[in-house]
Amino acid sequence: MNWSKTEINFVKSQFKKGLGKKSIHKLFNRKFTTKRSVDSINHCISNHCSDIERDLPKILILDVETKPKKAYIWTPRVEYVNNDMLIEDGAIMSWSAKWLGDPDDKVMYADQRGNEKNLQNDYKIMKKLRDLMDQADGVLWQNGDAFDYGEINARFIEHGIEFPSEYFKIDTKKIAKKHLRIPYYSLGYMTSKYNKKYKKLSHKDFPGFSMWEACMQGNRKAWNCMKEYNKFDVLSLEELFVNTLSKVASGSANVAAAMRTYNSKKNNRK
């Protein structure tokens, strides 16, 4: 099946943005009535994109902390809670984010301190998060595909916030489970095992659930602890991805694109 000039130019433009064949394939088949396979997209890239200097995608490292849901239960060993037993849904209490490779470990952060009486109304911090995510070509997170993605989207819908423009996702837990056979795939375990500089914090001043409970009660010290804890999740995640997981997943187009960005910024700092 012949390719039109418009189709070729679309593939070239997406390739220049740093997207891989699978991402381009998905976007192509949404845009055009003529459907192409991944192999066909790859063939087009090989024939028409060899002289293109690819852009460096902006990769946002992101972590959210959520308010627990409230529900009636019959036993502490709960397997399922019916919707008529749910008292209050969850919300986002705080988020932290960082552009992959940015110097000085600059981490952005927002939380709901001062709004403890109405934590369910997380509109302000969600609007800020949406505007930030809208700048991203890709988002890097730990277990984000299974948790953060759905939590964030649900809050956008709750407040009628427009969704950010489309971005690709890199989930470090998925990478680890695919390529490594280790006892645990939590951020805490992996950063304690592989990281040298940043490791996930344990918030010892407020162990376990007590940090979330104290924040909900307006405890200033607990909010400061939450801020440090949330920020370290992002810093430790970047180190884990760059120094360890990117190496075992180097065949992934999204991981390769992220590392092009990181290495370019690293070289510019020298």
C-alpha cells in the first residue's frame, strides 16, 4: 500500500519529536483512515527518517500522595467494600515532580496544607499539576500506570479539569518486573539496593499511617515530613531509573528517548 506525502510527513514529524515506532503507530491509526502496522511504520522510519535530528522529549518524573478513602467495614480483614459502604472517596494530598536531568535536583511540590477541613477539594493542586503535565512529552513514575495515572485522571474528571495533552508513560516497576528477578519491586527496596545518593525515606518521625493522619489533622511538622518524603520519592526514582533500570530496558524506545534527554542535559552541564 502506497504512502501519501501527508502520511510520510506525519511519521517524520513524530519521529523528530523523539517518539518510537509503537507510539507513532498508535497516533497514526487515530489520525488516518488508512491503518498501518508497527512494521509498516518502522519501514517508513527506515526509508524517510535517517537524516532527521530527533528532538529531546521533556520527561516529567512524578509522584503523588493520596488521602485514604473512608468506608464502613465489618472486619479489619477486608476483601471488598460495597459502594453503599463507602463514606468518602480519596483525593490527592500532595504531589512532587522534577524534569528528568534538570540540574541542582530542583523538585517542584504542592500540597493541601491549610485545607485540612476540605481535603476532598484538591482542585488547586490538581490544576497546577495538569498545567505541568501538559508540558510533558513523557511521564516517569513508580507503579504509576497502575496507581497514579488512574488517581490523577479521576481527580481531573471530578473537577472538570481539561486533560493534559497526550504523553507516553515509563513505569519503573514494570521495567523491573520485566527484566529483574528480585525479592521485591517496591521503590523502597530497589533504591536501598541500587542507589548510592538518594534512597526512599521512611518518615521515622511519623511511622506508618501516622504521617497521613497527622497531615489530615493539620500537623505542620507532619506536612513538612510529607514534603521531604514526597520529594525524595522523585529524586530516588530518577537515580534508580538513570543508573540502573535504563540499562536493562535500553531496547525500549521510550526509555531510549528519555535517556537522550538526560544525557544531553548532563553534557550541557559539563
